[in-house]
Amino acid sequence: MSDFESTEHNNRFGAVITGTGSFTPEKVLTNADLEKMVETTDEWITTRSGIKERRIADKETAASDLSFEATKKAMAEAKIKPEELDLILIGTVTPDYLLPSTACILQDRLGAKNAAVMDIVAACSGFLYGLSVAQAFIYSGKYKTILVIGVEVLSKITNWNDRNTCVLFGDGAGAAIVQRTQENNKGILATYLCGDGSLANLLHIPVGGTRTPLTKENIDKGDQYIKMEGSEVFKSAVRSMEDAATRALKEANISAEQIDLLIPHQANIRIIEATAKRLKMPMEKVFVNIDKYGNTSSASIPIALDEARKSGRIKPGDITLLVAFGAGFTWGSAVIRW
């Protein structure tokens, strides 16, 4: 390491999460409800995914609405006002509009007149991508207070006639306030991001962009909904989440044994169990809430993080490992000391 790099590292600011919040719609869709909609059973869904129910937004609710509710809770805990926000980062694949960004819509609703705004399209890794961007901006000295959100309204891009996918997804939002600190021994200790676009066709929505715009014909075929090759996604997810976790731990100079709680993306209980096994972490140290919410994509980690903090699973001084994998493919991780 050069003298410049060493000085830069020693003098940089730390990035600490000072508040979290989450919000899910009131409507609960259970496995029993799905049995009446498609050819499936509660046993089939539970054994293969670990999901018992999921939350579904109503027709009028958009990503910015869920984000607003989660943000209010995070800001209240952090004791900050909207005008203190320097940057709003929203990870989502279900924005209010293609144009403008959902971050713009939320900024206006919050009254965060001093904040820059950005949506991040990294699917289930969206919150961790946002957390890494926030950390970098704070380390650079550019910003002091950043709002990071993961939000999805997946029910609106799910084919409810496809039993292979409709049983998996749910709606929700999670938010975190990331702020500058002078304490380099706490907060976000390390992050890691990566991706592999060569596997994009394994989990995608075929139409609706400039490559293949929406037409009556492809809408009639249901091509505007999520398509997934489940078994191939499973294998890539486990490998990539292990890789991301290992790299972040190495950067933080922390072993897996030192981790007090693993919060993985809540995609599938089998993926969660396989990831924990590869990291040699007992399930007692893994936070799981997929049974209540299903796969909420970018919202799953911030919702789980908020629940873990509010339920006492995370205590001051604890070290938490966050890891996710999503369409793209994208994957990422973060190590945090509280």
C-alpha cells in the first residue's frame, strides 16, 4: 500500500447506520389462498421455498408509497429532518414510472429539497448496491447523511397463473439512514459487489424495454412478467453468495466465526440453508423471515435488518453480515459492526 493510500484510509470517515424502518402492505396472501388460484399445495410451497405467506399491495399503491412509510420510521429513529438528506438511493425493479426515478418522487413527497436522487437496478442486490454507494460517498467526504431503500411491488410484475413463480414473490420496503462518523471501528466495515451479465436470461422480464417494447401480442403472451429458470438460479445464487460473503469478511479482516448474525437475501429457505452451510454458520445465527413475506427482492434484506434490530437480535457491538444475489446476475455483501 502506498503512503497516499495508507493516509487516505486512516483519515477517511466512517459510515454508520443510525436508523432503519420497514413497511409491508396489510393484505396477506397465504399458501391456502394460492391453492385456490393455481395448481399447488401449502406443503409443496413450504418444503421448496419456506414461504407460508406474503404481503400484496393494492392497485393504487406504488413503490414510492411503500418507501415513504419505511423512510418515516428510519428518519424518526435517526432523528433527522428531510432537509438533512444529501442523497436518496432506491434499489428497485418495480419503479413508479420508467421516467422519472422513484427517488425523485420520494424526494418531493418527503420535502428533501437538498438531496440528490438515484434509482439502482440491481434486483435482489439493490439495497446492498445502495449501501455500498452510500459508504463510498461518505468515505469520500462528499455527503454526510444518505437514505438507502430497497423496495418492490413484485405482485405487479408476477404472472399469477404461473405456479412456478407466483408462489415466491411479495411486496414491501425497507429503509436505512447512513451517516458520517469519526469512529472507523464501527458502522459499515466492508462491502463487496459483483455481477455476471452472461446469465441474464435465467431471470428476467423479456419485454418492456427498448430492446423489445411492449406490444399487444407480447402482453397477450404474458411476456411482461418475471421469467425464471429456478434450478440454474439456485446453483448460481449459492456460489455467488458464498463468494460475496467471503470477500467482504476478508476485507473487514473478520472471520465467519466472529459474525453474530447473518442476514441473507430471503429468496428461498434452501438457498439460505446452503449458504449458511458453506460459511459454516449454524442456522441459529441466521435471520429468517421468508415465511412471512416471501421473496421481496431488494426489500428483503432491509426488512429483515429492521426486524432483527427491533426484535433484539442485533445488539451494540454485534457484527452482522448481509449478503444477496439477484437478477442480472448481481450479488453483494456488507459487514457491519453496531
